[in-house]
Amino acid sequence: WIDDVSPPSIEMLTMRVAAGRPALVLRVRDTQSGVDPESLTIGYKGVLVGASLYDPTNGVAVFRLPGTVPALAGGTLKLSVIASDFQEAKNIDTVGPSLMPNTRSTSVRIRVVTGTVVDWVLPAAGTCVAKQQTLSVAVSSTRQVKSVRFLLDGKQVAVAHPANGLWDARTSTATTTVGAHTLAAVA
């Protein structure tokens, strides 16, 4: 008898990054037993890199590429991504061709470019935001990034600070009218 289980979902958030050693960011979620952060792995060119940060509240997983791994060069790069949930520990004695039904392994392609790239992490596009909102972007560049500013409908609302491979800021939307608005980040 096997429970109806499904592995975590994986969404690549940094589909385009700057050459070098950028932070790669994914959203990994599991609606049942939760994502096992120790399982989060990206593989490329024969190297495995574990997640340096995982936030279970929003599913954001950050992979900072250390200096010991090959730098990303321009062009298209295929990555292997693996994520398991906490049910995996129950599958140790499983027999058959599907030893780890709670593990998702997938391939993604990213574009590596020269220049500066900004990818939104939080909030996700089309979502309603709270009165106090964390804004977060992944910024990669072939040059040093000195600052990141957040704009709401063209007006600056926050200056970001680098933390764990992302640029984050908190802002208040208490005085913002209800409806659709445009957030932008400038690096």
C-alpha cells in the first residue's frame, strides 16, 4: 500500500543571470510534509551546490555559487535541480523502480549574459501585498552592484540592502490606493 504522495514543485526564478558566480534562486514548495532544505541541490558541469538559504514561508531557495565551482560563462546553461520533502525518510525501505517518490528531479535552462540582471523574488507578480511588505530581488552583474532602489509606480519607496545573495527592503503600502500597481527595481 502506497500513500498518494507528490514531490515538491520547483520554479526557477532566475532564468537569466550575469556571467560569473551569481546567486541562483528557485521557489520550491510542498503542500504535504514540507520541503527538506538539506535536499535542495543544483548540479551543473559535474558539480553539486546545496542551497545556502531556504525560507519555508515563501518557498524561496537561494544557491550562492562559491569560488570553488566553475564560474558561469555566457550562453545557455542546463542545470539539474533536486528537491525532496520530509516524507522521504519513510521511503528508506521502499522496494521497486521508484525508490524516492517524494523527490523531484528536473532540468532547467538559464541564459547567462554580460551586464546586469534583476529578477523579482518577492512579491510574486499579480499578488496582493500586505501593508508592510518585503521587497526582494536577485541581482547579478559582471560589475560591482553599488545599490538597488525599489520604485512603486515610478516613485522611490525603498533602498535595498544585500543579504544572503538577495537585495531586500521593507516598505509600507498603507497609503497606497487599492488596485493594480507597478513595482520596479533599479540596480
